[in-house]
Amino acid sequence: MHAPNKVKSSINRMLLILRKLLFLSFPYYPVMIQLTFS
């Protein structure tokens, strides 16, 4: 019964990738906000 553990690890990996993407795209947030509300 290792399935839950596998799912947990894959979710953790996805969260790490999402966090990395958020960190990398952080400088572009003001630009995106300006584009959204222009």
C-alpha cells in the first residue's frame, strides 16, 4: 500500500515547481497587473 505515499510525493514535487515558478515570475507581477487593468 505505497500509493498514498507516491501521491503525496508527487504533490510535493508539483508544489515545489509551482513555488519556483511563482518566485521566478515575481518581478513581472506589476507588469501583469498593469496589463490587466489598462
